[in-house]
Amino acid sequence: MKQLMCHKKLYLKASSVLCVAFFALLFLSCNRIDPKNESQAASAGDSSNPVATNTSSSRQLDARSDNKSSSINESRQTAITKAVKEVSPAVVNITVTEVIQGKKPVVRGFGFFRHYGFVPYKRDIESIGSGFIIDEDGLVVTNAHVADKNAKKIIVTLANGKQYEAQLMGADKLSDIALLKIKADHKLPYIQFGNSDNIMVGEWAIAIGNPFGLFNATQPSVTVGVVSAVHRDFRPNPEKPRVYLNMIQTDAAINQGNSGGPLINSAGKVIGINTFIITGGTGSGSVGLGFAIPGNRVKKIIKELAKDGEYEKKFDLGMEMRPTTYRMAINNQIALIPALFVTSVNQDGPAFESGIVPGDIIIEIGDTFVQSLMHAKALLREFAVGDSLRIEFLREGRRYETKVYLRGKVNSE
């Protein structure tokens, strides 16, 4: 029995020695430096120094984190974000100061001698809008209802906060387009026009501007939608000298202050000028019915504004017209419809050559029913010298159609 106990103790001691030896060898093998990797170990620092080891590990984690963030940022880039980044520096805020004249009531005298009257007064008011730079020398496009000849002072603010006093190069009320000029000591960022005739319904539409004056020395606001429709015409407002034809409709949010700002496509090209919205009686905010003047029309108008300060068609029909009245309708035995009464015709003009005479009643120009004299002027702007203009008219109760061949104006000098 004693001999068995002795053997058991020897076995336990031997087992303990073997275990210690095994773990010692294991520890040495784990901390052994491979001669081939000595240069790597030296460059990484002493492995016995925990600070060096932790610094190396943190750098590796930071590098992985930076790579991951960069990858995420790249994945967030879209055609829209790229277009906005490219265009935003050229979008400007426009602050206009106008002088308003009016009369205010006053009370003079006292008691039995008291009487009421009016005295004239003047006061300055400020309004805001948007615009965009179209060349590096500082030409700025906006709406005429944002800035016109009534402006006392026009301040243009860039996205970087710099402000410039602008000169009005010209404004066309009928098309609601104005051209400004600012002077800087360096080249300015600008936007290029796209071809608004190639717009596709359903494509991305991006509105950039200054809604409610939020853009004050900061980046302009961006709203995104689609082109909802094209070729939208609006009945002229008799109280306003503006006619809107072939407008672009978008559901991108447009609000007060967006007027004059660009509507761009996903390629970063201007396809129109944001001009007005329809609220449907819900107030003054956007309900997804915004309208922009087509870019191709803008290019045609500003070309003339830059040269002459105004837009004037290059041809003359050679006839005078005025809106039909109730008396005219009775005398000519026609229904009182929107139309134009021909009062005189120049015998040397194209209208006479096409068979139109005084007393004829013009009801269509091109393929559009005439709504007013202002509407007719807007319709005629869609044509140019050399075009054949279709005109439909009434004479003695019968309907006729003719074509007027447009030629350039003859200089009277």
C-alpha cells in the first residue's frame, strides 16, 4: 500500500513538471521573432512596448474607417448631387429696393372747418428673388417681376457671401425676363443653358433659389421633382402686362423668392427660369404646381436685351388691331368672343398681300385662339423673319384662313 502511494506521488510530480515545461515552450514559441520578419518588427516598434503596439493598431483602424467613410460618400453621390454642386456657386440672391409712390389721407382744420384730403408720399420697399450667372463676366438672368426699370437699387449676393450692386441691362415685361450685370475683379462661376426643346416629361427637375429669403450669404436651397408637363399656356391677366406660353410644369417645390432662379436637369444645364406657382386656393405655399419659362425662349430674349436693352420683333405685319367690343360684335353680327378687330392695313405690308383688309376679325394666330392684344403680341414672338404665319379671321360672318409671309422691317431712314 505504501509503495502504491509513493508511485502515485511520483506520477503527479512528473505530470506537473511536464505541464510547466509544455507551457514554457509554448510561451517561448509565441514570442519568438522570425529572422525574416525582423525588419518588420523593428519598423513596427518593440513588441514589448504596449504604447507602440496600440498606436499601430489605432492607425490601422483609422485607415480602415477612412476608407469605409470614403466608400460610403462615393455611394451617396448621384447625378443630382453632382449637378447641384456644379451649379450652386452660380445661383444668386437678388434684393431689390423700389420707390413706391402713393397718396395718404389727411385731416386738415378742426371743428366746423375740418376737411379731408390726400397728400403724396414716397417710401422704399425691399423685395427678394433669385437669379443665376450665365457668363464669367457677370451677366445675371432673372424675372422682370423681380427686377425692372422701377428698381432704385439692385443687390446681387453670391453663395460665398460677396455682394455686388447690379446694373439693369434690360427687362421685357411681356416675357417676364430681365438681364442684369455685375462687375467683379475676378472671373465668376456661371451656368450653361441646355436645350429646352428636348425636355422629357418625367425626367428629373431641380429648382435652386432663395425661397422666403433663407439664402443670405449661404448656399441656396434645392428642391427636386420631375418635369410634370410641357407647353402649358396661360390666359393673360388683363391687370398684368405678362403672357406665359409653352411653360414647363414641375412638382419641384417653388415658393416666394424662388422667382428668377434656374430649373436645371440632372446634367446641370438650365432648362428654364422658375417663375410662378398655382396654389389652388390653399395659400401662398407650393402644392406641386410650379412653372418655368423655357430656356430656349430665355436665350432668345436675353440676346436682344444685352444688345438693345429691349426685345422687339424683327418683322411688321403691316396692320393695326384692337380688341373687339360689344358694339363691334353687334355691328358685325358676331358673337362677343376674344378676338382682334383690324382697324387699318398698310398696302405695302405682308398682311395686305395675304388678303387681310380693315374690318376683318382675327380669331387665331398660328394654331392658337387669340385672347387679347397682349396675347397676340406674345404669339407673334414665336415667329421670325422668313416664317409663314397662319392667320384665321372672320369676314361678314364667314371664316377664312390665310398665310402671311414675314419679312424684315424696312428702315424708314
